[in-house]
Amino acid sequence: MSFHIRPHLDRARSLIDAAGHDPHSLVYAALELRLGLERVCYEKLKLRLGYVSAAELKGWQPHKVLQALQELADPRIAEDAILLVSKEDASVPPETWLRIGEQKGVKPKKLERWWQKLSSYLHVQIPKSPADEISSYVDARRLKMELLKLIDELEPLSEGMDIHFGVGQHSFECKCGFVIRRVTSTLKEGMVVTCLNPKCEKEWRVRIGDSGEIGFEENTIPLRCRQCQRQWYFPEKYFREMRLGDCAKFDCECGKKSTVRCRLGYESN
């Protein structure tokens, strides 16, 4: 799969060429480049939505999406790579290779740097002292030079493809019947994975045994009935999403009604 960033780069160049030193058109060129960055990351996300849920993303900004995908779905997503296919039958050692495509990797930190720079061009400049004039635009000459430099850096992304290194998978069936698949190398003890079924979204905690065997248990919090001492288990995310003053109630089989309230706490060591 190749990225569809080329139209954004071409539109940005056209705006820059037509702008001269007019900052208005240059701002729209910066916007096109920022849309291009979003396109690259969201296409990478789309290709890996079978391995990561939207609930597990750390934010919608491109570099945060890429960082989450690197941690949860594809550790090699930011690497340069070449995809080759052998022409020989699988039963014999390969001798002839056919080049299918090349991936141009980009690190989340570098993507963040591009994103922040482009974002700074799309906002009114914040004054740093009472004597500063408030400007809606960056100096046109400097902005044009910076945008052309950034286009040159983004060019390789328009020519490459996306290679998914989703090898070594581990899967298990959620209680809703949906099969959850994960890249084994991304699984860590204690991490929480979310069911991709939008009608379920149940959370599971990863457990890795002494021999390396991988298991999953429901991510729950135990609550004990104060009357009969029976222990009940409730999804952790219900309590994690509670706000100060919110209440959660449950009825025990013994007839006791219990209430859990979100309050501020203080603990001294």
C-alpha cells in the first residue's frame, strides 16, 4: 500500500509558487502539508486496526498514533525496509528475488517535530513581552523557505509503500465471540488490551508465565459485599472513567445494596 500524500505535496508546491511572498497562501500550503502527515499516519492505522483498538491510542495527533502503533501493533513500523519476493518455488532455496516495494520509515519524534513546526505556522504568534506586536503570520520569506525544505523531507514518503511486519501473532477469543489478534512481540506482562468489537470493548490483562506462555484475564477490580463477604468482580474501566462525586451501585445476592463513590484520598508514607 502506498500513501496518498502526493496530492498534498503538489498542492502545497502550487500554493508556494503562486504566493510569491504573500503569507496568506503560504499558510494554506502549511495546512496541506499537515493534512499530508495526517494521511500517512491514519493510513498506517487503518492497515493495523485488526491489532489495535481506537481506545488504546494515546491521542489523535499523527506522532501519537504512530507511537501507539509502534508499541502495540508493529515494532518495526518506523524502519526503512525493502519487500522482496522470490520467484522460485517454496520447496527450493530462493535465488532470484523480485523487488515489490520499499518502505520509508519515519520516527515518531521526527514526525512530532514536523507537526509542531507546521502547527506554529497556523496560529497567531503569542507575544512574549508588552512591546511585541501580535502577528497573524510568520515572516513570508522564512516561511516559504521552511515549507520548501519540509516538502523535500516528505518526498520519500510519497514514493514508498507501507510494509506491515505483523509476524508472530497470538490470538484468543473474547467472551463476546470476537477473536482478538496481537503481535506477540508487543505483548508485555500486565498490559491491557481491548476487544475490537465496538459492541463489547471488554478489557483483558496480559499474563506471561514463567515458561513464557501467554494468557489473558479480564481486567477487573474485586469488590466485597460488607454483609455476606462475597467477592464480586467489575470491569476496571467503569471505575477508571468515574469522575469526582460519581457513584456506582450493585446489588449482592444476599440482598445487600452497595455503593461505590469516587472521592479524593490522601495517603501518607
